Amino acid sequence: MLIIRKRAYARAGLLGNPSDGYNGKTISIIIRDFWAEVVLYEWDTVEIVLAEDDRARFSSVQDLARDVKLHGYYGGIRLIKATIKYFVEYCQERKIPLHERNFSIRYQTNIPRQVGLAGSSAIIVATLRCLMEFYAVTIPQVAQPTFVLSIEREELGIAAGLQDRVIQVYEGLVYMDFDHSRKHEVAGLACYAYESLDPALLPSLYLAYHHALSEPTEVFHNDIRGRFNRGDAKVVQAMKHFAELAARGRDALLAGDSTLLGALMDENFNTRANIYNLPSWQVAMVDTARACGASAKFAGSGGAIIGIYQGETMFEALRQALGAISSRVIRPDFGPPLPQGS
């Protein structure tokens, strides 16, 4: 029996986020410690198997309320269904024939929920990889991030930018330029400029995530889009500044200047705090890390932070101090980038 198994990994925004949704620039890394895995195998009918996160039975209404507060209203089933639907329509529009064999598909994930590590898009990317192999359909690598984003925006109404999908498709360490001048079309999908960099350029990084509190991305992003669209000068200027920080960060990486890179990461968070109303428990994570001497910024939409540390003594201080506020600290595994065209 044909069995296809694909993974997509969590990610952390190193610099520039959240300007990816505003024609900015970002740098991201893949976090191979956490992944979503999708398994597809031939079956009599098309079947999507419920996973542990797709709970529909609860011991009480209080149990249901706790589950929704912690995990939100949605599991992975809607992500897989939307990916399959969009993939079929994409092939139909381009007259790409699909064979008539059916499949069963299931997923599992260990990506911490709703702390900004891109768990939802990881499930979609892994599902897309399975579908492309099962049907022998090739979507160019540069177009895959836009394909995934279209599923989230058009099918599911999720507010998102391209950054997460780019790094999960390319893996490793990627600098992204979403300026209008870099826009071009591949396979009928809008693409931008994505540059894979050598992960060996990275200094010592830590990642910390809160394991007791979380917040859905759609809650976190509140009205920033509306303010940007209305021309709010503070938000517009902040998005330009995020992009500048990413461009300078690329130069710092190539020059091996970890001191400047750390300062830019701190400035990224400071700029974000200037335009967002941030939850106090998320700000406390950044303040705690900085008190240990490390740089710190949000890895995504909040609930996880990333930064540069110096030496084992500082890392242990981070582990102890952040552990005291219910945050786990790891040294992330970035891994190498995927070969071009994968």
C-alpha cells in the first residue's frame, strides 16, 4: 500500500515581522524541534481521521470552555479539508488531470498551540506536500507559499501574511522581500523575492514559549490592518521600520555582527510595543529575558520569544527566570534549507 508521510515545521520570525503582510521585509528561521506530520495512504473512500486536537466530547461544559480557551474553536480538520478543496480547484482551473484513487489522511502535531509558532500553516504545508506526491502534481516552490496563504485567507478567513508559509516551504533561514517592486507571477500565483541564507550565520539563539497561556493570532492582530488601511501614520511608519530592521539584519548576519543583530531584534519588539496593546504576560517574557542580558522579541504573534544569548551561564539564567513564569526555553534546531525546487 502506498503511504506518504510529510512534515512541516514550526517557525520563528527573527526580524521584520509583522511587516510581511504590509509589503515589508522579514527574516525567519525554521524550528525543527516542533512539527506537524500528515500521513496519506490509499483508501476506499476519502477519509479525514480525527486527531487528538479535534475534540468533540467533553466531560462537562466547564471542560468544553477550558478547551476552547486554551485551543480555540478550530482543530486541524478544517485546515486539511480546505487544502484538499483548494488543491482540487487549482488543478481543475489549470486542466491538470487527477487520478481517481482515494485516500485516508490523518495528522499529528507537537507545535505548541496559539503562541505564534505557525502551527496551522504547518498542517497545510504538510498536507499540500502529501497531495502533490499522491497526484504527481508539481507546484513550483516559489509559488507554494502563496498557494498556502490563499487557502488560509480565501477558504478560512484567517488574517495572515506570507512569512510563515515561505519559511515552512523553504526551511532553514530565509530573507524575504515583499516590496511591490519584487512581485511577480509564477503558475498563476503572486510571488516575491525569497533568499535562502546559510543557518551557520546565526549566533546562539534561544526560543522560549509560554505553556500555560495562549492567544489566537486573529485576536492578537486586532485592528492594525484597519489602522494601516486608514493611513494611520504611526502604523504605516512602523511597518516601514520593521522592513528596514530586516534589511539591516541581513547585512548583520552576512557580516557576522551578532551585537548589531541583537540590537535590531530588541528594536523590532520595541517598535511593535509602540503600536500594539500587548498582553502583560507576553511583555513579561521579553522583560525577563532582557533582564538576563539576552535580546528578545516575539517569535510570531505573541506567546513565544526568540533572542540571542551569550554563553551557558546566560542560557541557564534564561531557563531559570523564564521557567519561573511558566515558559519553557530551548536551543532551537534550525536545520539546513531544503534544496531549491523541493
